[in-house]
Amino acid sequence: MKKIIDNWVHIPGIHCGSVTLRDVMTHYGYTYSEAMCFGIGGGLGFYYSINKDISPSHMIFVRGPEMEITFLSLINKEVSWNHAKGNVIDEIKIYINQDIPVVIQTDIYYLDYYNSSTHFPGHIVSVWGYDDEIETMFVADNHLEGLQKVPYGDFRDGMASKDLSNPLDNNFIQVKLDRPVGNLEDIIPEAIRENARKMLYGCTGGRGESGAHKIKLWSEDLPNWKDVEDWKWCARFGYQVIKKRGVGGAGFRWIYRDFLKEAEGIVPLVKELGLTQKMDLIGSKWSDIAMLLKEISEQDSPEAVLLSSASNQAYELWELETKFYSTVLEKIESN
């Protein structure tokens, strides 16, 4: 049997999660921008982990946990990740047969069209169809045009990836909007506050704990990278995560800035508080530290002066972000 959901939608963009949410919302008739989806989902975060059993051993990530869950719970109804216990393909096909798109987490290592030699679990794509005859799933993926073909075996392996950086457990969400979406005038303030709460007080996801305090921890540890065996890859990976890997050039902060710019026309207080300009500055600082990490990675040996400079820049980021989220919680009322 073959089935592709009628009127499937894919609009290529910047980040896998926010592109997937925009595709699903557009399918249901809501023309949200990618930035709006990212912002409502509260996509800002920061992880810092140290694990000598993997490389890079000192790893940062700059997106917060559960963005997709937060978004869908705010705009329609509370949801959570499902974990297929039987044949994951058979479970997903049940929803495809009902014209219900499915959002999944996978590992790009198992997606042939990426030709990746490294694991990156937690990548988000949407599933829009399948073909039993050629044993293939059809998915929409971030910046790529059209639907991508993923063989059943690779599809299963990707969803069950046990890479230590973020082990997966056949995670999926069937997205059925069964009631009208609420007013953005109510949703946006709560979304901004929720992201601020998570950053100020911390929250936990598949990669561990996320929060602004982790930026401070990273700042304090950066000078110690001079003694880390894989310091070069740690610095290069940090640069890539902030600048290159579907993050909009500034660790997602400029995507969030664009969300705030849109929000100004819906929630005037966002403009009155100058949140867009504040986040633009924060994004510029993230871009700067990314370029410094790139410079560090290109040295023949870990330069203490450069690592010290990176430490100072990271500390400044911690101060700026902490002040930003504190302003949000102090000035923006929850509905």
C-alpha cells in the first residue's frame, strides 16, 4: 500500500523544529512564520555537558528542550511525546492513513541524504507518507525541497538511536488540531514568559539541564579547555552549533529576535520594553563568540589568551541573558 497525506506542506527554512511546526500549522490553515513557531515554542536554551566517553567531550547546545511540545500545548491542547513500543512504522502509518501528519525525532546519521559520518540525534522531521512496495517513508526536512525518501530500516534505526549525546526512544507526536487555535494576543505573552522561566530557573530535556546558569558554568570552564585532549573539536563544534547548524547565525537568538519583532504588532508591550533590540544585541554577542571559537579551533595549540577572551565573552552573555529574562518576568503579565 502507498499513502501520502493530501495537501502535504513543506516550506524550507532555517531550523528543523520550527520548520516542522510551520509545515504542520500551514497544513491546517494557519499561516504562522517559522520565527513565530520558534518563539511560541520557547526555543531558546543552553546546555553544557562534559563527558569524556564521547567527542566532543565538552559540548554546548543552544536550543531549549521540548520546543515542539510547548508550542502544540500552547496553541491547541496539552501533548507529550509518544514512544512506540511495537513496530514504529506500523504505529505511524495508522495516523498517516487518517491524513494526520506525524512529527518525529531522529538521528541524521541514519538519513542517507545528509551523508553524515557523525551522530546528531534529536533532529526533527515531519512524516507525510509511506510506500510499502519500496519500503520507504516520506518526510519533510528543514532546508530541503519536497519530500525525502527514507528506507524503513534507516527510519527505524534513526528513531531508536542510542547515541550518548541524546538517546532516542521512538519519539513521535501525531498532530491533530481538534479545536480552533487561541488568540495570539494571549498565547505570545505566556510563551515569552515560559521561555524566560525555563532559562532563569532551568529545565531538563534529553540532553540534560538547560538554562542561563549553564552559560556561566561554561564561561568558568572555558579556560580549562587548554588541558582537554579534544579541545580543537570542542571549539569547532561550539562554533558550528552557534553559527552553522540551522541556528540562524547566532545560536537561535536572531530567530527569536524575529519572533519578537512580529510580536510587537500583536503585544505592544514587547516594543515598549525594547525586547527586540535587546535580543538583537544578544545575538550579535553569540555570533562574536562563535567566530572566536572558530579561531581557537584553527590554532596549533590551545591558546590561553583566546580561551580567556572566550570565557569573558560567555560571562557577558550570561549577564545579558539573565537580565533579559528577568525583565520579561518582571514586566510581562501572564494570562
